[in-house]
Amino acid sequence: MSTLSELIHYCNEDDPVGAMLLLGEWGCGKTYLIEKDLAGALKDTHIIIKVSLFGMNNQKALQDSVRQKWFEACLPILGTLKKAKENTKGFWTALNGMIRVINPIAGSAGDIMTSVNALDLLPVKNEIEDIKTHAKKRVVLVYDDFERANMNPLELLGVINDYCENSNFNTIISANEKFFKKEMEMDDATYHMLREKTVSQSIYNIPDYPSIVHSIISERTWPSPEYAEFLAGREALVLDAFISEDDITAKGIVSRNNGRCHNFRSLTKGLESFFRIYYHMESRGLEVPDGYLYSFLAFFLASKSGIYKNGEHTLEFDDSDIKQLYSKYLPELMTEAEREWIESGIWNSARYLEEMAAIYGKASQMVPEI
């Protein structure tokens, strides 16, 4: 079964034993998979609520975030959310109506307005009935960026486990396996607890790389129609620069001593950045070699996402490291101005033109700035 099919199967379990751990590299499309593919597939039967754990530093903040996200997602089928956004009175009317449906003894809107935290009055339920159609929808809690939380791991696991085990929520935890144990400074006992008590099953996100690369190139708005056409004609090359067959196993991305990172955000930014090079060369009437695009992307991806070296993720590398991972990388095509720009964000136009002139001749000096 595909990753999406496994997620759908889990979300349809009436009595989940534990959470599902969705693993994958940063930027590999886990959030897109949840918010677009999974939510789209289950839109008639489920409500998908994603809670970001990025920077979350205490149990109360996490519980409040769950309540707020639950409230925002469930209100449309429980009350009059459309009017709620129009004015403050409409908001409190909607909130009051919702509370009376879910928790009749909680009080009135006036009571809520004087409450320290009004959302504390809302019991977060794992199933919601539409007041108009009477159709029931199951609520799925998704905890994103697990490894980026800034709170005690046991406390974090306690909150997640409470919703999952005691409130019977279908729960998905999204994480980068290479980082979440290290970043949260979990000892082996805590890590074992996560995998054995809170998590009932794990699955690796295996993106459809060709399809996603095609979508990035074909659907994005590029700076010029000519550049869009240029990229469309080099889709296979871009895919080859992003991932090789050696990177993929039955578990997704290989865990090995040396390897590439695969971040679609970095790839998209790399393609956007290369337009500056494309523009300079095209405006001079110079052909852009395919090896130039490949080499630029290889250096850009390594600089922005890092590489795996000796079993560790690192941003420290040299051209030989890149060459080992990106076999078609030609370091001589990368000017020092480009390297500085990618690494520090500083674009030195004069330096770039000097280097280009040394490579391509005087014609390289005749170019408008961009």
C-alpha cells in the first residue's frame, strides 16, 4: 500500500491502539501529504487538525493550541462561523452556540468573555455531528514538527498520549527520524516509550518524486515564459540533480554514512535563484549548459539542506563531498560570486561579471543588472 493508503486505513480505525508515526526528511512533503492529499481523500468523513509543535514549550500551551485548532476546524459544522468573522458579537454568538451544543452547563457568552481562557470550557471530542446534515465526522489530530518542540519529551508524550489513548483520537505524529531523538535530547528509555507506548505503527513518507518535480516546474509561476520553457525542457535533469535511484529503498530515504538531503523547498528556491544566472547568460546571447544548472542545484541543495556525512547531518562540506553525492557536479562551473551568494545571501555583481568575463570573454560585461 502507498503512504497515503496506509494513513487513510489508520484514520478509519474506530478504536486506534496508538498513534501513527509518519517519518521523512524535512521538506519531503509530509505536510502537503497531510493537508492536501489526506484531507482531500477524507473530506466527507473526517476533519484533519494539524497542530504545529515548533517551539512549543509547555503542556498548557500545547493543550490550548489543540483546543484552538479544534475549535477553528469544527465550528463550521457546529455553528455559524461565516458570520462569526464579521464582528466580535458574531464571534461570541457562534462560540456561545457551540458551547451550548457541546457543553450545555458551561455557561453563556458573557461568562466566557470574562473567563481567563474561554476555550477551556470546550471539551475536545473525537467525533462531531453536523447540526444541519446530522452526518458524523471523525476528528484526526496531527502533530507536526515533533522534533522541533521545546519542551520536556515526557511531558509532550503525556499530552499526545492522553488525547490518543484516553480520548480515543486517531493521532498522527510527523517527524524527521534522523533528528527528533537528538533534537529533543531523549534518552533511550524515553525514545523506547515513544515507539512502544504512544506509537502503534510507523510509516515512511515515500514521495512520488517525478510527479512532484513535474508539478513544481509546470505549475509554478516563473520570472519569464522563456525560463519556464527552459526548465520544462530539463525536467529529467532537475529530477536527477534532486534524487538518484540509489537514494530510494523500501523504507524511503536510505540511512547511510553519506547521502543527499531531499528538501522540495530548497529545490524550488534553487530553481528560482538560478534565474539570475539564466538571465545574465541569455541576455548576452550565451547558451546555458545543462551541466551549469545541475552543478548550481547540487551546490545549492547541499548548502541549504546539508548532506549526510559519516552518519551525521552537516553543512560542512567541500567540492569532493558534493562530487561524491552528485556525480555530474562540475565545480569549475561555479564562480566564487555564486558560491558566496548561495552561502551568505550577498550578491557581488562586479565580482560575478569579472569571473564571467574570464570564462566567456568581453561579451559577458555587456549585461543589465538583475
